Amino acid sequence: MKKPRISIHWFRRDLRLQDNHGFFRALTEHGDVLPLFIFDSNILDKLGTTHDRRVDFIHRTLHGLQGQLVTAGSSLRVEHGDPIAVWKRLLDTYDISAVTTNHDHEQYANERDSQVAALLTAKGIPFRSFKDISIFERGEILKDDGKPYTVYTPYSRKWHAHFKPEMEEPFPSEAHLHRLWKTAPLPLPSLASFGFERTDLEVPSLHVPDKLLKHYGETRNLPALEGTSKMSTHLRFGTVSVRELVRRGRKLNATYLNELIWREFFMQILWHFPHPERAFKPAYDNIPWKADETGFQAWCAGRTGYPLVDAGMRELNATGLMHNRVRMVVASFLTKHLLIDWRWGEAYFAQQLLDFELSSNNGGWQWASGSGCDAAPYFRVFNPKLQQERFDPQLNYVKKWVQEYGSANYATPIVVHEVARNRAIETYKLGLGEKGGGNERQTKLFA
């Protein structure tokens, strides 16, 4: 039997039909497009759980895409397994004219794509990848000497200098769905068929009011308010276009735009320095971290006796998300108050976060510990009590997540802030081989 002649768009971090660069190219330049998603067993097998909100989020999103595609007279093909094995099966099933996808910047994804490209190219099939998850990527924003930026502010200045309004214009892929391959709906595998189960997932809304973005600068640090866009999950899985958010940020709020640029800053850091397991500043690998399992478990469970830290960890455990201001506080507490290696905290966040992105997670943890690029100096130790008094003065956030706060059932502090702060500074000095410790002037938030 003659195999169907098709092209394929391989969805990965771009789970939407609208304003999708690679999908737009497939539809307009190739046609007869079969949309494909692969649940990559090389990734899933390392999760170590059958109860993962991210896998559930992807699965639910794919069902939504399938509904749209069936309405357009086509279907999504969903596979599970090693990508190379999957592509070999697809080559046996279809006469593939071309494959499109969108770039990823993580090391595993790049290695995987190189292997798939080699397989397809050997068969005479072009494998084309496009920029879609960021405005600038990889080596597009460099210093005048051609070296990568490792400090955010000059990077952001160059970002703005190189930005052109046409970069935020959408790729109207949704206007070309008539170019999909016409087929009856293909079955979507259940979560259970590859070893996972439904979770208590609450999907963040895709709607961000203009009013929220206009006041983002005043509300983003207040965890009790609905003051952030909650777009991090949608950006991670591509259920929203970064071009749309940049467009709105440029129009409504420069502070919000800067947060999107921070995301791209950390992406290019990972691209140029693909060793996230090491401290970005090598000297920080000499810090004598404590292997404090008891303290770590108290931190994970939100039972440290510091209410803002505990509220943040309980929010994470319950929802897979945590307010960004609180992420900084809990990360500082683990690395400085408890002197536990930032890699422990990074790994726990990687397990729990619905919006987990390697570049941002690694960048944020190294920033908090002092070991990363453009990081907070080691002698700045967040005071969790003062952070709570400034950003949650009415305790609305704390009481939402730590319901026993104020009662005899609430945990006593596992460390004394002043003692832990001094110990952290001295330990860092020792590890870094410093005598004087540099400028230790503190704002009240770091006292």
C-alpha cells in the first residue's frame, strides 16, 4: 500500500495553533501537515513519579489541541517512546516530505534534535527548526567583543537596542489550518497508558487583564494579591506566544517586559555555559555546605518556623507554583540560613514546579546563593521576618497556607536569624578564601 505523502510539524514547547513560527512555516511552505507530539520516555523515565502535574498539563493541553484540529478536519498524532524509535516508526508509516519544529535551548533537546536531523537527512528529508520561544536567543545578543553577557543590565540594554517592532508581530498560523493533512481523528493515548495519572492540577488562566499589567510594578511583590500575570507555565509549554506578551509589556508596563528579558538572559546563559550542575562562579563550589537532611526536610515541608518561608513551600507543594518574591526568600533561607547546597533546592523545585524551566530555575537558585551570574552578593541574607512585614504585612498570604500560624501547633524556628546570618557570612568567607568580606552594608530587608 502506498504510504500517505505528508509533512510533519513536531510540537514540543509550542503547544498552540496560533502565532506559532514553525507551524506557520510548515503550513505555508509545505502543506498536508500532520501535527505530532512525542511523550519522550528519556525525560519521563527520570521523573521518578507517576503523579506529575506537568505531564498532566501537557496531556490536557493536547486534548484541547486535538479538538481544534478535528474541527479543522485533521488530527494530532501523539506518540510515546524514545524519539529516534518514534521517528523510525513514522518513516515506516508515512512518505514524509519535510519536518518542522521550533528551537529548544537545553542540552538534551539539542542532542536529541541533532540525532533526529541526522536520521531524517539521511533519508533526504529536510529538518527545519525555527525561533519561537523567545525574541532573542543563543548568540544573538553579544557584547561588542563577541562574548556573551553575564550581567543582566547591559544585556537588557543591548536587547532593547536590537529590538525591532516587527519582532513582536505574530506568525498567523491559525489562518492556514486548511493546509493541514486531512484525516480522521487519531486516538490520543491515556495518561495511564504510559504510566501516569491525573493530578489535582489547577491550570492558570490564559487571560491577563490590561489593568493587572498596568499595575504590575506595584503589585508583583505582594504574594497575597493577584498581582502577577501567572504566565510562566504557559511560556514554559508554549500555550501562549512570547511575542504577544512582549507586545503587551512594551505597551503597558516596562517592569513586566524586563521580567521577560530576564527569562531570555538566563536562556542565553545556559546556551553559552551549558554546565548548570556547577557554580557559575567556580570559587563558590568551595563553600562547605551542610548535608542537613533534617533541616532540608523541614524546609521542603514548610515547617521551618519562619511563616513566609513555610507559606511559600506549602504553596509550591499544593499547587506546583510559588510567588516569585517568595521564591527568592525560600531560596535564600535554604542556602544561607541552613547552609544547604543550592543544588538540593534546585532539584526539589525541578520536581515540584509546574513552570519548571532549567535556565530560569538554575539561574534563580544560583542568584540566590551568590554563585551565579549577576548574583546577589553572598553577604546579603534575606531576613524572612522583615520580608514578611514588608510584602505580607496583614499576613493574608501566610494565613492562607499556614493555617496553624499563631497557635501552639506552629513550628518553632529551626534556626535563629541573627546567628544563621553571621554563620552564613563567615562560612562563605571561609569557602571563598576571603578575610575582610567586602562591603557588608545592608538594607533593612537584609538586616
